[in-house]
Amino acid sequence: MERRVDQICAGPDSRSVVNSRTLATGIHPASVYCCDDPDQAERLLAGDESGYVYQRDGHPNADAFAQKCRELHAADWAVVTSCGMSALALATLTNLQAGQHVLISDQLYGRSTQLLVEQWKRLGVEATEVNTLDLRSVATALRPTTSWVIVETITNPMLRLTDVPGLAELAHGHGAKLLVDNTFATPWLTRPLDLGADLVMESISKMMNGHSDVMLGLLVGRGDDLAAYRNTLSVWGLTSSPFDCWLARRGLATFHLRMERASQNARQVAEALERHAAVDRVLYPGLRSHPDHGRLSTLANVWPGLGEQTPGGSMVTFDLRGGREGVKRLIEASSEIPFCPSLGEVSTTLSHPASTSHRRLSEAARHQLGIQSGTVRLSVGTEDPHWVVATLSGALDRSLEADIV
Ligand SMILES: *Cc1c(COP(=O)(O)O)cnc(C)c1O
């Protein structure tokens, strides 16, 4: 007798839907699955048999998406979480204990700093912020109790490049491990596990999903401790939504194309900005003028199709001569490039760190990092390159005219 579709607990490949194989992955929103008998229930719950019991423990869409991410990072395992912040929560809740110390970059994503400095303080872990771009400062700040060093591959918004291999060696020499937030770089540009990182997290809500309609996070690593991470994931309830995983898995089909185009666009935009009268300074890792340009080739994957130029990613930061007023005029003049304080979308967006991501810092602290009142961070999209350059240049021209009037 033919099995009804609703009797089938289909796996990630949906191989058994009405006896036909689907090319696309199905969506499996089921919160609970049926077990054949008590013996199977026990085997499933112990992980001795592959399959699903309860969505919070794991579900086919998370596994289908994680599998692709595992391949992209050349990792041994991958776990998908509800957002980037829960990926950091998963990494730290699985590994940290009261009495330990963590060394973190002084340029981490604001919420990550809050999680590590404020939340973990209550739980007995002390975090020290250091300039992790300077290995000597890191060496001085490492303590016998330091268990993890936590950094971002590409910092926000200055787009500084972290010396991942150097930091990994330094941390390992002191018995500490290295966790890298690779959100800005993505595995298209960098695979930190290949460079010595022990654990890599990403916000999938940004470039990896790319369509501004999903919240997800990712944790990837090497070795055989997947079970420990899956256990923390379920106990703390950091599980992802099947629908978001399905969307993100679908979007991955064009991920490499989106990144390639956005990165090419970003280079052209950066070059055009360097020539524009309204602009004081441009930061783009692919430009020779960037302070860490020399490090780019040591971080970046080799992409044969892209010729001699190492891709520099899709983010460009620049300072407007007109300060905050100049930023207001640019936003008014650039209706087609919306002011959105996030990144990694198919459309080009701009953000103003001083009033959004870095508003909690004092002006002095912002200056210390290099963030000025006229600093603009562009997330370059996948549009026609001529359109992006012409639209942005046009808006800058108009913002200058507004200044003169
Ligand atoms: C956005 C972001 C996060 C947090 O991710 P969510 O998906 O928003 O929770 C962490 N790190 C970096 C670098 C980010 O840009």
C-alpha cells in the first residue's frame, strides 16, 4: 500500500515524497516526530540512530543547511542557531566556566561585547578587551586562566583584518583557544578553521542569507565535540526555525555569485569614492591604501576565476568631509541607497556607525577606533556595477551642492 505523504517523516533529502525525489529541499515544520517503538525512541534520543524526535533537539531543515555550511567551511561539524548572538551564546555556554578569563577584541560587534563583558561577568568569567590587531598587546594580556581569545576576521566598521594564523599560534602557545566571528568575511572570502581557529561563528542574518528576511546563526568546528554543542543548543533553547533554515538553504544556491558580484562592485565603489571631492578617506581591504592590505592574501581563499585581484569583500567604509551634517545630506540625496543599520543584503545600503552600532561609545572611544561623525559604512549589493557607482556618485554630488546652497 502506498504511504501517504503525511505518514512520512522525510529526511533532509526528502527522498520519499510521493515516491519521487524532489530537487529542492522540502520544509519540515513538525515540532514532534513519531517513533516506531520504545527501543527506537531510546536509540533516537541517545543519538544511536539518525532521525528526529523533537524540533528543539534538531530538525531536517537545520541539518540540510548545516551540512552545506560545514562543506563551505571545510569543517567536521556545523550547528545552526536562531541568530548570530545565539551562536556566540552556544559557543561560550558550551566552553566557559566560572573562574576563567577570556581575551576579546576591542572592536567586536557591540552585542557580542555586551554578552562577553556584562553577561559572563555575572556567571564568573572575566573578559578583557584588547587591540587584537597588535599581537604584542595580546601576548601581554594573556593570563594562565585565559581559555579563549575572541575576535572578528574583519572588524566593523574600520574593516581591519585580523592576523588569524598569528593569533591562533599565540593563543595555542598559552593553552587558550581561538574563536573567530567570520560574519563580515563569510566562508567565500575566508575559512578561519584552515588558518588555525578552533571555532568559527557567523551571523547568517547577514551576507550568507543575503535577502534581509532571515535570522540565523552558525557555529562550525573540527573534532568530535558536536554532541556537546547539540546538547547545549537544546538545553538553552537556541534552536533555529525550520522556515528560516529552508530560506537560507535556498539562498545558498546563489551565495558565491552574490559575494563575487558584491565584492567586485565594492572594489569599484571604493575606487570611485577615493576620487570623490566629498570624501576624506576610504577604507577597503582590497585597496593598496588600506592599512592591512598586505594581510588580505594571507586570509583570503584562492579563487581561480577572479584573476590576480584578491577579493576584498562587500563592505566599504569612508569618511565624509562634511561630518554628521554631510551624512544627513548624503542620506537625503540617496533615496535609492537606504540607510539601514545592518549589512549583507542584495541591495546596497549605508549605515552611520556613530548613531547606530557605536552609539554607546563615548566620542573619545569612537575616535580611538577611528570612527568619526562623518564615517559612513556601505554594504555593497549585487546590482549592476555601473548603477551602484553612478547612484552613489550622484548622491555625493548632490550632497555637495546642498552644502553650497
Ligand atoms: C549581526 C552580527 C552579529 C549578531 O548576529 P544576529 O544574527 O543579528 O544575532 C554578530 N557578529 C557580527 C559581526 C554581526 O555583524
